[in-house]
Amino acid sequence: MNMATLTKDLGKRDFKTVLRDGWNDFKYAFRDLGTQKAKTFFGIGGIVISIFLMQVVGAVTDSLSFSYLDAAATNTGAADFIVTSNFETLDPFMDQYEAPQLLSDVTEIASIHERLLIPTKADVQDPLPGDPPNKSISLYGLDVQEEHDAGLGWLKYQGNDTRFTQDVPEGFCVITPFVQETLHVDVGDNVTIHYGSFDDLELTIMAIVEPAQKFLVLEVDVIITNLEAMQEFYALDDKVNYFEILIKNKQQIYDARNIPRTINKVRKIGEKIQDKLGSEEYTLNALKLQDLEASETMNVAMSVAFIFISVISSIIAAILINSILSTSVEERIREFGVFRVLGARRSFPFKLIILQGLIMAIVGSGVGVFLGSWFAKVVLPYIYNWLGMWTNPIPLVVQPTTIMTSLLTGIGITLVVTAIPAWKGASTKIVEAINPYRHQKTRWKRKKEGRVHGKLIAAGAAGVSTGALVFYLIPQIVQTGDILVLMIAFLGVQVAFLFGLTFLSLGFIPGLEKVVWGIFRLFNKKTTPIVKTSLHRYRRRNTSTTLMFSMTFAFILFISTSLELMKVQQSFTIEFEYGSEMAVYSTDVTNQVDEDLFRQVQGLPGVSMASAVYTDSLDLRAATLYIMESGTQNINISRGFDSDRHNVYLSDIIGYNWYSSELIGIDENYSKMMDESLMRLKGGKDTVNKLFDNSSNNIIIAKSVAGDGQLSVNDNVRLTFYNSTTGSMVRLVNATIVGISDGMPGFWQFRQARFTAFIGGVLCSKENYIEWMDLDDSPSANRPLSKIFIDTNSTADIDLIRNQIQSDYDGQPKDDGGYYDFIAQYAKYEVDQLLEDLSTVQLLFRTILGFAILIA
């Protein structure tokens, strides 16, 4: 046998020996786990609990991400794609069966639903003075039960949460609350529908329903009837004009944590569908995709929040696993010393602990992921339904990435945190390890643990200082007008602030322990030495436990803060735009409410104060409410731009910078009614009251105009008035700026961003407005108003007052020969609607919060 062959045989034997030794080590580690059943049980149990909680949080976050993004795109309904005929064919109708046949082999499609839409007229029963005899109505033919079962939105009975799921029989229909109010009809009444030269269609109302994600958000003027009967009546056999498409596994596609990837996935499916249909006869509309793209910037905050939740839950699970395994190893140091005395190598304790950690990690992580997924998908929905905690159920989903993340986190972190105590156990001196009176005197414990941690405090203080600094910088960031930058900065500050507080508080733990120990010593001197020894002996273990609690409650603070910020921010926006408890809005600049109505409203029982607003611009809140209440059939752009009042321009005295402006006149009640904290104006109400100094022409201007034109308080400016018809100049007014505002409650024209300067607001007294706009100034004049702010004696009566104003005066004749056409609404109604829409999101956030507390 030559030397090469001998070396090869020795190599084989060495490999076999290594393999055999490794297998023996694994068997011993496994048997040792079985021998120490209690420690193994608690070790695996700790990992199971950690990963279970992490998996539940991850699954709920997945569901929250899906539901939030799906809710953010509700303007277009639940359909992922809508197919219509190509407009070039000039035929809006399509064969009912051709498109589904063409798409039969597209595996990504879950279902296709046919709809027939015809714009019709419906008779108004018992019309009020000024009401037209009929109104424009969208008549839909569709299969209600089929669409409900497929998840294409839903219908619920008006006034409760019971869903309407049955088919609509021939000769019957269901209507929306808007149609009920518009046509003055109710359940059991007949509706007469006119369309072209066809005979009138008589339908009996079987229910009044509220659509949710069923149609476009602006489609409120809807009557739903049987599809086949509608096709037969209008001679449109097997013809439809819409195909609503739902895709499969949308829970795995829509993800607020990665909107670009979501958009890319949906776009690829859409391209495949369009390719199958061809572009000559069919047009694919991805309205939901467009809605997602439009909402991408708005969802930045939630995207960052979801990522932060996942990261923090992983960190907390790691700390919890580390605490459990560290405790187990600490208790076995003497056992490892005995192994060393009996001849075991230094690496044996290390391999033993690593192998046992791997076994516990695989078993614990696998069981934790399984139980967490099962609990999230099966138990949570049952609990929610049993307790009646949600009105708009969503599917609770578990993303494959979440499962992999939990598994890898459980296994990876367990191995990493096991390596530290494993190395400690292997490196402990034999004499020290077998000492029965051994206590924690290792070299990393010989620090001045009882003193304040200067470095840790400095690091935490730096984080807090950085966060506080950026908080002051945020107003400057707002000036850029970039919402994406603002949201990222805000979330970054929140995260920095939370981590800073966590580490800052940890730095004071030793000092705090000394204080508590000193207080304890006053009441129980006998056991004080034992407590002190225990604190020093288990300092590191206590620190890791404290860190886990601190991170967990920072996590809780972040989630609860995010939830509250979401509600407060949107509620504040609504309340700021309303200005007062209630407002009566004109819906047409050529047919505004007037001072007669103002006096009537001011005298109603329950109304404590009212304020009149003089301007010819249409309020954005009024426009939104009008569209929501009147539907898409009645949109008339001219309502907001056909004013015959003077056009107003603001400039500096020399006329160097000119700005088209919205002149707004207010009365003295405005400053009395408005919350001063909502006025982004130096001096607040005192500054507003300067407008009513009749001896001078005082005005308040938007900060956007002041910033762009380099104007300051007490500067003199020029207001130039032009006739809106002839374009000729009719008046020059020199005015004094007494205030600069980037936000006045009830008015959208006061902004800070300079790009809004072209239509900045100018606030003046009503007396100056009447004079400058050449309105009738006689005592008996009945001047037009843009809106009326209303405060009530009690918010409990606000709905009754609103209904009384709407029913008693809307549609009634005015003294100019026209009829009142306005919208009365109160802020609390919209806030309540907002909170109802966010109910599912809030519920899932609270679930995450609850499990975060369990982790702690």
C-alpha cells in the first residue's frame, strides 16, 4: 500500500469519525433534552409563545395591510378590473358570453360578473315646489346573490347591518337612500322609469339598501333590478355593457407595505387580460389600480408603520428567547464544569448547547407558526363575530413571507442568542464552574453596575434630541409640499423618539434600582441584603428582561399612537373644514342662500349662534357633499364658476406682484364661534376683530400670498376689482394687512404652500365686502351668502336641527323668484362615518396591541 492510498484511507476514517461523533453529540443532546423535561418544556414553550405571538401579530398585520389598502381604494368599488366596449365601435353593448369565453383560460381570474347600466329618468312622487317632475337615475341590472357570494361588494338594509343577498325578482327593484329621498318613495311604492322611446318601466321597491364597494363612490343615484328582465324589456337580449372582474388570491397581492409591487402585480394580470380580449372591441379599465397609484403617497405612513411593527415584534421575540435560553444555560454552568473534569473537550458544551438550541428552535418555531396561523385564521374571526366586534368583516390572511419570516426568526435568533451563553459555558474555567458557591463574577459583570450608564444615556438622549429637532423642522418640510417627504420624516421621528426613550430609560435602571432598594430597606432591613445580592447577581438577566419590557411598551406606544393619530388627524381635518358644529352650504354660486335664511336659522330653537359668510367661491366641502348626495348624473361644473361678482386681485402698492384672490366677508360672530386653537394666525381672535375697525380697510391674507409676495403684517397692499363681464376696472382699494394665516377654520383658501398663492384667501369684514363688491347696502336688502356657520346649545339636538333646516327650507321659494338649493350638514356626522369606515382597521390594530401586551 503506497502513501497516497494510506492517506486517502485515513481521510475516509477521519470523516467517518467526525460524522459518527457529530451524530453521537446530536443523540446525546436529544436525550439530554428528554432527561431534563421541565427545562426542555419551558425552553420550547418559551419559543412557541414568542413565535406564536409574533406569527399572530404578523398575520394580523398582513390582514391589516390588505384591508387598509383595499379600503384606501374604495372609490372604484371592489372590482379589480372593469371591461367595457371600445368607444371606437360606437356600440356600448357587448355580448354577454363572448368575453367570459375569451378569458376562460386566464388562471388569475376568480370570477366575471355581467352588468347592464342604462341612464334613465324616474318620476318624482309628490314633488315639492321647485322640484322637477323626474330625476336622472342610474338603472342597473345585475345578479345580487352571485355578486355577493363572489365578494363583489355588498348591500345592507338601510339603518342596520343586515345584508341584502337575495335575487331581485322580475318587476321589483332595490333603491339607495338617495333615490328614496329624491323620488319621495318608500318600500312597497312603485317607481316609474323612462328611457328613450321605450314604454315606461314600472318597478316595485322591495328594499332600501346602502351599497358598500358595489359601485363607484359617486354613484349614489342607483336602482337595481333583475338583469334578465331588464334585458328583455329593453330588447337587449344577451347584451351587457360592463364586465366586473375579480382576481384570485387578492389577499396575497394587495399589500400596503409595498405598493409599487402591488401595482406591478395587478398591472401584469391586467396586461394578460387585455391581451386575451384584444383591443379592437374591448377596453380594460383598471380603475382600482389607478386609485392605488393615486393613494400611494397617502399610504406611506401606514407602509412604514407596518414594517416597523414587523421589525419590533421580531426584536421582542428575540429578547424573550434570549432571556429563556440564557436562564437555562446559567443554571447548567456547574454541569458543564463536571463534563470538563471528566475529560470532555472545551467545544463539547458549545456543541451541546447549539444542538439543543437548534432542536428547540425547529420544534418551537414550527409549533408556534402553526398555532399562530391557525389562531389568526380560525379563532380570531370567531371571536370577532361572537363578540360582535366588527361590522365589515375581512378575510384574515397569512402571507407566505410572514410564515418564512417567523420560522427564520425563531430558528435564526435562537441559534444566535444560544451562541452567546454556549460560548460562555464553554469558556468558563473548570474550577469556577464546579464551585458549588459560584455566583456571577464573570469579567463582563465586573462593571460598576450600580452607577448610571453614561454612554447609554447619551445615546438615548441623542435619539430624543434628534427626534425633537426634526419635530421642529417638520413645519419647514411642509413648505416643500411633498407629502412623501413629510410622512417619512414624521414616521422616522416617531421611531427615533420611541427608541431614544427606551434606551434613555434603560440607562437609569441601576440608579432606579438603588432608589427602590433604599426605600425597601426602610421597611424590611432583614431581607435587604438578600435583595441587594439578587439584584447584583442577576443584573444581566434583569437587564434583558427590562429591555424586553421597554421595547414591548415602546411598541405598544407606537401602535396606539399611530391609531390615535389616524383618527385625530382625519377628524381634525373634517372639523377644521367645517369650522363650526354645523354649516349650511350653497351649492350654486348663482343661487346662493341669503340673509333671510340666515335670520330664520338664527332664530331656530336649539341654535345658540350663527355666522354669515359673504363670498362667491364654491366651498370645497360643499362641492364634495353635493357630489356625494346628488350623484354623478347631476354634476354641473358651471355651478362653481358662473358668478357675476367682481374679480379681485391683490398686489403690493407698486403693483409688482399680482395675485388672483378670493375675497371673503365675515361678521363679528365668526370670531366668537370659532375655536381659537384652530386659527393658524398670530394674535388669534384679537387679530380677527381688527377687521371690524370701520375706520380702516384691514384684511387678513393667506400665508402663501404673503410668502411669495414678501408681504408682512402692517404692510399696505392694493386690491383691484374688475367687472367679471366686461373686464373693466371698477375699484381700487388700499388695504392694510393685520394678519397672515396658513389656516382659518371653515375656509380652504388659506394655505402655506406657495403654489396655492394664485387663489389665496383675503378675509375682510362683511361691511367692507358689501361696499367693495357693490352689493345692495340698504337695510332691507337680502344679500346672498356662501354659507352659514351654526353652533347649537346641545350636540344631542344637532341632527334634529339639521333635518329641520333641510326639510323646512330646502326647495322653498326665495324672494328673488328662485328656490333654495343648499346642503346642511354637521361635522360630527362625517367624523362618525369616518370612524365607522376605520372600524376594521382599528379592530386589527387593537388586536396587535393586545398581543404586544401579552408578549410583555
